[in-house]
Amino acid sequence: MDELAPSMEDNRRAATARLNFLTLDPVTPRDVRPPILASWVRSRRWNLPADRITLPYVADPDLDVPLTRSASGVLRQLHENLDGQPISVILTDRTGLVLQRLTADAELARHLDKVFLAPGFSYAEQFAGTNGIGTALEGGGPMHVFGHEHYAEDLEDLACAGVPIKHPVNGKTVGAIDLTCWRKDAGSLLMALAKTTAANIRAALLKDSSARELSLLEAYLQSSRRLGDMVLAVDDDLLLMNAQARQSLDAADQRAVLGHAAEILARGTTESVTAELPTGARVRITCRPVSGGPGAGVIQISPHSSGSGLSTPASGHRPPPRPVLPGLVGRSAPWLVSSREVDNACRTGQWVVLTGEHGVGKVALARAAHQQNTPAGLFHIVDAARLGAGFAAELEAELADDSVQALVIRHVECLDKGGVMATLEALYDVLEHRPADPPWIAVTLTTEDTEPPDLGELLSLFPLTIEVPPLRHHIEDVRELVPHFLNQLSHGELTCSPDAMQQLLRSAWPGNTAELCQVLKQVVVRRRRTGVITPADLPARAQATSRRSLSQLEALERDAIIRSLVANDGHKGRAAKSLGMSRATIYRKIHDYGIQPP
């Protein structure tokens, strides 16, 4: 990035670009730097207010951690060298939580307090919008944010230079250093000074690193240089991975490799095993302990070819490669991990708790896993949210039926104290009367803002908990879910246009997969049953990207604005006139509701 101090003309141009951005008018790359524009886009998607800054107080910062201990001398020396200049030296952790702030200028200190740039507050981009700390951490590199480049208006009088601090052993970001001053005082050396400070803190961290960490790092670097395979290094709180391993192993494969390696390293011997990873790949895993304690070592992974001298790890049940359970679609890593875990639990008869938000597919996963493993068996559901006073009798009847091989108890968070006790009694009875062949039982626990009842004793009967991810965490699966649902709803006579698909991918889906299905059902019932779905066919809630829940009145207003924008070909002025509101008001509401104009 350009380290020259921005001119007043640069600041005026940024101010104009920011105004255009906030009113959804065009912004050209000449007007604002691409990293700043990208950060503005993220800030708007987080639905942050642009006219003020309100930050959460996260926690009292813990100053007895390696980062603060190593950085303290560096920061103290820098503060003394600045000798009363109006520059604040700020240290944060890797999440943007402010740990320390050293400010010699009283006026600047008061202003920073006013905008919550103080210990205990988070300046992560998702809370503070575009700023030197959060945007540097988001991008993973140095970031200079000047004046009107800040997303929040309250920060426009400041200039800041932030640099992530990388751990010298594992390379992970452990925090950030930020230098903040008045916009009028910003000089070309601010970023250079911030980079130098980050390098000094990194050197201090290396000096303070343990001999065991350094020994592990040396062994890892030697293996990475000498071998062409995937290489990892592990310790109790350390994981190093070369580029080939990062590119070749997804999250599930990584966990499998680390599980095999942990067993080998615990024995303290150098040996190799063959293993089949969750993706179906067969590999050879070679582990070499590093002195300094059990569990530390270097791991080499290579494709397996037939040979001798290799052992196969003893495990009860090997997971199948890439399970695609019957009736389900989606191949993203988070969804496949949940699918595989539910499939394994069903296969082994392990009772399980399925947690997650409303509509993520907890019951669908349980049903699909049962169909995969016992396709001829009976699968029943008891819903605590619907049966009310009749829940206990219904559950008892289901569990008394020996032909039922799988049972899902939905919405256990809705049970009152009596319902919990009745469920416990019924489950203890089935374990007593069918000890050799109990049914597979899964309970679903929907995570909400409300405090669930005391389920400790009930959940203790379920040794495994699997979290089913919300749709926004595997949004790429929308590309498979949409044709899947449309095929069910329209018998293959309806498809989705690329523009409509992009709109669906941009939506937040607070109701998750169930909401996506309902939106498509609404399209089929009210708009189109054959042909191609366009963005105009989508209901209003699928044309907005607001991340907060709307009141009924707000939802009605949002829907009216979207309908007016569609009717006026996206012209905001004509849409505002037809609704009887000013142009400024419709701009503000478009931003507040996260509406994407057609």
C-alpha cells in the first residue's frame, strides 16, 4: 500500500466516495482504495451504523499472556521515544480486543475514550467498521486508514496505521499494533513506525518462546525443506502446517490425521500407519516425536501405495468416504462433517444430541442416517413443542413399541420440569427392558436466545453432541439445495437464473434451510411454476440481506420498498416518490434493511 501521507484532496475525495457509497450511488476505484471499498462493503453487510460508533465492552483484558508480556518493553520504549507527541500506541489481541493503550496527549486520550478505543472494547471490523485495527486483522496485512476512509463518522478526525503481529514460531496472527493520531497530524512515517514496532514485538516473542517450541520449529522446517510431502508439527497448543497440507487436507481430514498422530506420539515412538481419511483418500502417516514432552512431534503424510512395514490403526468403525446421505444434498466441509458424525452415531447405535438453530436440518440428518443404515426399520418422531400435556404418554407409547428402531425427540428445549422427568423415566425404562437392542435415539436441541430448562441429567444419557451448522456457514450449498427443492416442488419444470441464484447466495437466511425451502415454495405457489426464476420472482425477504430480525411493521415497510424499486426498474427517486417519502429517507431505509436494488 502507499505509505505517503494522504493529502487534503485525498480526504475530500474519500469523503465524497463514502457519501456515494452510503447512498448506493456509484463509487469508482479512482475515488477510494480497493481495500477500503472492500471494507466498506463488509461493514454495510454487518449492518453497522455509519453516523455513529457504539461498541460492546467485551471483557477486562488479560495482561498476563505471552503477547502482552513480550510487547510491554517494546511499547514502553516507543511511548518514551514519542515524548508527548499526539500519537496513541495501541495493542490488541487477534480478535481486535484492545489490551493496552498508551497516550501522552490528554485531548487525544479524551477523544479515544469517546469513541471507545480503550482497553476492554473490541475494534474488530464487525463492530467498528473500517479502521486500522479491524481492517488490518481482517486482511491479514498492514492497513492505513485516514479520515473519511473510516466507515463510522465518529472516527473521521483520526488517522491510524495498524499491523498484525504474527507469532514467530507458528506464523499465526496473535494480535495487532496500531498507531492512532489526529488526521491533521498524520505523517508518512506512521506506517513505517507501526511496522517496525510489530517486528520488534515479534522478535520479543521469539526470544521469549520456549526451547521446546523452538526445537519443534527447527524439526518442522527441516522436514518441510527435505520432503515433498504434506508436513505438520503439533504440540499441546501449537499446530504448524505446510502449504501442501493446507491445500490437500480439508478440516475433516486434518482432524483424522491429528487423531491418528496423537495415538502414535503418545507412545513416544517413530512409526508409520496407513489410514483412510474421511474424504476416502488412503495415506501413510509417519510421526517422529520431538524431545521436550509427550504429544509433540512432526507428522509426514504421503499417498499410500502397497508396501510392507506399515501397520493399520485399530479402530472400531471407519467412516465412509464422503457420505452423501439419502435425500440430502450439499458438499461443503461443515455440512459433510455433521453428516458423517450423525451417520457414524447411527451406525454404532450411539444416542446423540443434535444442536443448532431452527431450520438447519437436524431431523433431516437423523432420518437420512437411519435410512442409510437401517432402510427397512421404523423411524418415528415425538415433538415436545406440539404435544404439550400429551407428550409423556406419546413418548412412552413409542418406546414401548419394540418395532421402533429409531426415534427422534424434537425440541427438548420446550420441556418443562415435569416433561424432563417423564422423558428420563421413559429412557431409563427402555434401557432396562431392551438392554441388548435399544432403539437409536436422537434428541434435537434448538439454540435460541432464551435460557433452556435444566437438561443436565437428561443429556447425560446422550454421550455425543453434534452441532449442525447454520446455512450461512455453508452458503455454497445453496447452489445444490435450490435445484433439489425446485425439483421436488415443480417436478423438474422450473429452474433458477444465475442472477436469482446470486441473490439467494447473498441472503442471510436466519431461518436456514427451512426458510430457503419456504421461499422457493412461495415462488412456485404465487409466481411461477415453469420456466426460469428471475430476481423479480423472489419474495421481498429474499431480496434483502439484513442481518437482524425485523418487526412486523418493519418487514411490511421493507417489502413495500422492494416492490416499488422493482416496479420502477430500480430508480430510487421514482420509488421514493411513489411511496411518499424523500430520496434521503429511502436511501437510509435501503441501507438499514440491507436491500439490494434490482
